[in-house]
Amino acid sequence: MVTAPTFDQVRDAAARIAGHAFVTPVMRHDALDALAGAELFFKCENLQRGGAFKFRGACNAVWALDETTAARGVVTHSSGNHGTALAMAAATRGIAAHVIVPEGGVRAKLALIEKAGAVVHRCAATQAARETMAARVQEETGAVLVHPYADTQVMAGQGTATLELMAQAPGLHTILIPVGGGGLAAGTVIAARGIDASVVVHAAEPAGAADTSRSLASGRRDVDFVPDTVCDGLRAAVGETNFAVLAAHGVNVTTVTDAECIAAMRLAWTHLKMIVEVSSATVLAAVLKQPGLFAGKRIGLVLTGGNVDFDSLPW
């Protein structure tokens, strides 16, 4: 099983990616504070390279490779932001990137993967097909697999967003992140608790892909489900190591409907003037859904991405 990163590995990741990743801003708005009854600090990873937090983990994983291994290139399976991020990170090191893209991906994200210079390999839209194709590319090219979330260096890299956030907005009571595969969630918990053990990490998840919520409630990973949500970035089942980290640290999850996410997405545009993915809007939707849980607190919310295909949204 993949091991969870340590806090020292998160700090090492921050140093490793410093010359490549952006330090993204934190934004606030009085109207959103009033709606939530709390102080909201939005970490704008939609302004990260590639338009999503995923560049952090991919960049750390690429630059953590030794020279001989890196020369063989990297491979992943992704129909979205991780594929773009890995291609961009590989380009910073001058190595090849192969991305397995399942059918039915968001057009805007697929275009970014190709523009970033990846060698794209198509496959059927199943997890088994993705993994089979990735294994074939590994065998044919010698490329190293950089999994979207079940990778120690990827998780460590994702945790660097929280290192920045807690420096930019001191005294946070809670940090809210979306959860899908759980790479960001695991990295966030490790980074936050490494800085301040009293900080509460809370996750938000679409009701149509609420496997993490069910898994934490039952104590066992729920991987036998078919996602049904417009939050395309959160359809993956939570990874084994990622789940173990969340369970060990007592992370709670709020589930939100697609309609609540789209409403929160509109609020982000209206007040912050930020285009965020519907998956990112889960965090604001969760705060607004449970005002009693978050009222009066200083809350950091990670806006994970901004690569939106407006034609795919039901509005």
C-alpha cells in the first residue's frame, strides 16, 4: 500500500516546487461572510498553473524522481486536471508525459491536456480500462506511474496549498476541502495538523458520489458505486491510504447536492468574480448548508480549480 506522507515531506515538497508552482492568493468578501455567519478565506487554486491545485502534487512527484528514472518519462490516467498538471510538470523537467484519457471527459479539460504536450492514449470509461492501458504504456515505454491521488509525493505536494493558506490567514479554526480520490484531503490533514493540531479539517463531497462519507461512517471503503454528479473532479473512489489518513484524523464530511454546488458556484462568480469548477464550489456549499457547524469561525476554503466547461452544466 502507498504510504502517507509525513509533515516533513510536505515541507520538502514546498521547497521542491517553489520555483515552478504559483503562490496563489487568498480572497475574502463581506457578503459571503454575512451569508455564512463566519469569516471565509478562499485559497484560490483555480489560479494555479494549469488552473487547479493538481499542479502541486504532479510537480512534486516529477521533481522527486532521480535523473535515470525521470528520463523514462511519466504516465497517469486522468480525464481532467491531473493529466494537465502532469504534462505541465513533465515539461518543466523536459521529460515525456503519457496521459490515459477515458471516453466522456470534459472537453475543456481534455483540450488542456493536449495543449500541455502530453501523449494522449484513449481508453474506455472504466477504472479497469484506465489501469490496463496505463500498465501497457508503462511496459512499452518504461514510464513511471504518477497516480492522481494514491501517491506519496502527490499527496505531499497537495498539502503545500495548506502550508501557504495557514501562513496567509493565521488563526484558522477550520479548513474545508473537496474530497474525491482524497489526495488533497490527506495532504491537507497532514499539513494542517503539522502546523496546529487544533485545526479542524472538514471535507465536502457531492451527494451523487458520497463514498467517502459512507466509508468513514462504516469504517470500510465503499468502492462499489456508480457516481452521478456534475462534479466531475470528485467522481473517483477515495484511495486506500487517503481513507486511512482521513479516518485516523477524524475528518468529517458534508454532502451537498449538485444544485447546491451550482448555486455556490454562482455566488463565487457574483462576489469574488472567480470562475471555479463545480467541484470546487462544494466547500462553499457545505458552509452554507450547515451554518450551525461553522458559524463564528475563521474558515479556510480551498477553491481547487477553475477549468469549467459551461456547456456541460445544467443551467
